[in-house]
Amino acid sequence: MSRLWYNRRWMVETVFSSIKRTLDSAVRARSWHLEFREMVLKCAVYNLRRTVRYL
């Protein structure tokens, strides 16, 4: 099981790197629930941009 997850790690790291490069790497929120909301919104915007790009 750990080997399977390790093999997928490079994909996750690639997505994180892309999000940081395209949408800004800083999280400006001060509290944990606002930080979480900001990260969820960044991921949603990233997914929307990738979807629209391939239409």
C-alpha cells in the first residue's frame, strides 16, 4: 500500500507546484477555517482553469 501512495506522490507535488506558480503561493488568512476556505477556493479555481483550457 505505501508503495502505491509513494508512486502517486509526484503527481500531487506537481499539482501543488502548479497551484503555487499560477495562483500565488501565500495564504493570507489568519485563522485555520479561513485558511482552509482559501485553499479550497484556490483548488477550485485551479480545476476550473484547467477545465476551461481544454474546452
